[in-house]
Amino acid sequence: MKILLLLAVPPLLAQQSLTLREAVSQAMTSHPSLEAAAARLKAADLRIAAAKSGYLPRLSYQESFQAGNNPVFVFSSKLAQRQFTQADFAIDRLVRPDATTNFQSLVTADQMIWDAGRTRTAASQAGAAKQMSAEEKRNTEQMVIAGVARAYHGVTVAEEALEVAGRAVQSAEADLKRVENVRAAGMTTDADVLAVKVHLAAAREMQIQRKYDVSVARAALNEAIGLPLDTQLTLTSKLEAAPPSNAAAKEFEDQASVARTEVRMTRIAQEMAGLQARQAKLQLFPQVGLRGSFEADRKEFYRKGGANWFVGATFRWDFFDGKRSFREMDAARANLEAAKADQRRAENSVRLQARKAWADSQAAAERLSVTSAAEAQAEETLRIIRNRYESGLTTVTELLRAETALNEARMRHLGAAYDQRVSRVQLEMAAGALNGDSNVLQ
């Protein structure tokens, strides 16, 4: 027995104590969805760098091999290889040359001098895409915080519900003894005893269910934090009322219309549509660039060769592209109109969500007060009915009804306490203000 106790000590010592705020902080560093969001944000940074690479030169290397007796190929190859001689001017050798080979190494460098702002606009588009990724990450953070808060309070509710179920079993066991004493005094029948036994069995059944509810709730909390499901945690934040908010619903609505991710993303979408239209328009402007190359041609891979270089400037103007650029500009303008409409829809939607979250928060706070009073009244009712039953002034049915009413009142109070805490978190999230320092995480 002592050995078993010693073996049980390390896991208990290894349990991690966490407040709600600490649980949120840990989730912000370990949850997979935030890791994915951070990776997408990093990818957006890299796309900006890729877009800006248009300012840098392009270098390439090419190695090729050719063989044949085509007169033009033979003539040009010998010239490039510096192997052309006076004898090669003979008409017969010019018209019917012997087959030759050419190993060519080519290094080229291209530098854009002016592209009418294409590269700059592409970098701006990548920057807007990064803003989108940042908003998505911010939204994911809020969802993780809210999920941790719900799961954390879900564990505390499950544990307190288990305690309520245990108290219900104890109360039913006490009622069974009370009824058996009354029967022994000849004041009731076996039917009352059987009724209480059935009630006790139901209470024990509920206790069993609550025990497994705690196990599932703990696993859900670990998942919300980003930990292995079997991690042992000791929760230290109690299920107490969250700090009240005296702000009116309109204040939350106004904040939501500015801070909510959905609204901010529609504004970024408008910016992206404008940049898309600009990029399409820039396709109608010319480009100026430089090109340089170094070429080595050899009859054999490592000898009998020559080298040459070339430098030139290019001017390219695609002044007609089948109206593709105009169609892309029209599409960008349509996207801009869609983004503006989406913004109006998003603003109305988040205002409605903020108003509902505010109403839910107010209702939960009022319900908490009502259920607290109802629980106290149910306890007093049960005390009175027990005394009356022992005096033979009421029936076992009334006793069991009072027991059931008290258990239900306790569970309603727990539910109201949970709803009050979670509704405050949801209100902060609906307003777009939820973060790791929010006072609703106390």
C-alpha cells in the first residue's frame, strides 16, 4: 500500500496550477491554430520580399550541347569557337561542311530600369495580403481566448456539478435513513422507503454521469490550450461573477464597427481592389531594361573554344493586349463595389452581434441574481418539509419533490454563473476588444 502511495505522488506533484489568464497565455504560445496563423503571416512577409525582388537583377546560367552539319550552324559555331580558318571560306566547305559539335555555356543578367511602378504595386498588393493575414491571426487569437475561457469555466462547472450530485446523494441517503426511522415508528409504509431508494438510485446515476463529464471537460480544456488531452491541470480561478460592464449597448456596437476583424478585412479588400485596378492599368505602360550576357562556345567540352560578351538595352511596350488590361480594370472596379457592399453588410452584422452579446450579458447577470435567491429558497423549503415529514405532517412525495427542486435550483445557479462569465467574454469578442489582458479573464 505504501508503495502505491509513493508511486502516486509524482503525478500529483507534476500537476500544473493555472489561473484562467495563465491558461490563456499558455494557449497563445502552444495552440496549433495560432502556430498555423503565425506561419501564414510569415509566408505573407516572404511574399512581400518576393514582390520587391523585381527591383533586383535576374541572373541565369545555361549549359547546352549541339551537333550537326547544317551549314549555318557549322559556320556560326566555328566563328563563336574562334576556330574559323581561311580554308573554311571554300565554297564546298561552306555548302557541305563536315559535322561539328558545340558545347555552349551562357550566363545572362537582366536588370529592370523602369517598369512604370509594376513592382511597387505588386509589393503593395503583397503588403495588403499581409494585413489580411494579420487580421486572420488576430481573429484566431480571439477565438482561442474565448475557447479557453469557455473550456476553463466548463471544467469548474463540471466539477461543481459533480459536487452538487454528491450532495444530492448524501441528502438522499439521509432521507432514506429518515424514512426508515419513520417507518420503524409505524408512521409510514414500505412504499415510501422504496420511493426514496429509487430517488437515491437516480441521484447516484447522476453522480456517475457528472464524474465522466469532468473527465471530458478537462480533456476539452487541454485541447483548447493546445496540450495533450491527458495533461493534469489544477485550476485556481473560481467560478465567480465576471466584472460588470456599465457601458450601453451602442458603445459596444460602435467599437465593433471599428475593431471587428470582419469589418477591417472588408476595408483591406477595398484597398486590394484598388491596387488590382492600378496593376492592370500599368500593363499598358512600357518597360525599359538592360541585358548583359557572357557566352563560351567550345568544340570539345574543355578546349578548342572561344568566349564573347554582349550588353544591350530593351524597350518593350505592349500597347494592345486584346483589351485584357481593360477587362482586368473593370473586374477590379467590380471587386471594389463588392467590397464596399461587404463592408456595409459586415458593419450591420457586427453591430447586431454586439447588441445580442450585450443583451445576453445583461440577461445572464440578472439570471445569476435570481437563481442565487431561488437556491436559498429551495434550501429553506427542503428544511421545512423535512421537519414536517418527521412530524408526520406531509408525504414522502413532497419530500422528494423538494429534494429535486433543490438540485435543479443548484444546477440552474451553476448554469447562470457559467453563462454570466462566458457572456462577458463573448461581449468583449463581439466588440473586437478581447485579448489576453481583458479584465473578463480575471
